[in-house]
Amino acid sequence: MGTDRSAELDTEPEGATFCARHPKVETYLRCGRCDTPICPRCLVQTPVGARCRDCANLRTLPTFDVSPVYFARGQAAALGSGIVVGLIWAFLIPPFFGLFAIIFIGLGLGWAVSESVSLATNRKRGLGLQVSAVMGVMLAFLVHEFLSPADFAVGFNLIAAGIGAFFAASRLKIG
């Protein structure tokens, strides 16, 4: 009464085919969704198996997808915060000569400008936003140097601006 299941269990691999994107490359791989022949160069490993590039639906994360509107908002925020932070630095923070004071002023500059850029762009990140934030910190430095009554601490202020630029860029980097 038993049925012969040997035909069902016989799973020999299908013969070699050629990749759909690279016609000279022989392959045994196929997309797990559309069954298109793919080579190891075309293969995209997904949580549900190997897929071709079309079926894998590769997209950038929304956090790193900075549209021109968000980029313009980030530049405007960097410009505005650079001017405001420069004014605060020039008139409210007395000149210090200690290393720790320079570090904390620099960290404060970088945090204020990068936070304003981040808030204006809905917490997006990217190289363009990093450049905008660094330019905002440099604008704060220029405003401070133009308006500051103490002209003898330019080197220390430049160090603080460099620390601020580094901190601002690192807060908005990808990954």
C-alpha cells in the first residue's frame, strides 16, 4: 500500500545557468523570491535568504537620507546658531587661559551648533550636515573674534573653535 516517494525525495541540483546581470558568469544560485539566476557578486543576503538586487529592495535608512529641504534647514540652523553662539561667546563668557576652560568652551560650541542642526533636520545625519555644523562653529569663532574686546587670546580661541568643530562633526557623522 505504500507509495513510491523516491521521486519526491530525489533533489538533484538544477544545472548551471548564467547570471542575469553578468551573462559570462556561471552560477547555481537563484533569487529566493523571483528565481532569477544570480552570481555571488549580485547576491544580497537578507534575513529571509539570498535575493537579487531588485527583490532585496535596498534603501538607505531614513536617518541618513537628507533631502535638499532638510539640507537647507540644516544650513539655516548652522548659520543662525553660529551667530547666536558667537554673540554669547563674545559677550557672556570671559576669556580664560586654562586648558580645561578651552576644552569646555569648545565642547559647548560644538554641542550647541550640532544640536541646532540636528533639531532642524529631524535628527538626520550626513556629510553635508557635518560640513554645515563645522561652518557654523567657524562662524561663531569669527563673530567672537570680531566682537570680542580681548584680542590677546586668538590662539586659545582658535583651539576652542577647532575642538568645537571636531565635536560638532562627530555628533552628525554616519554610523
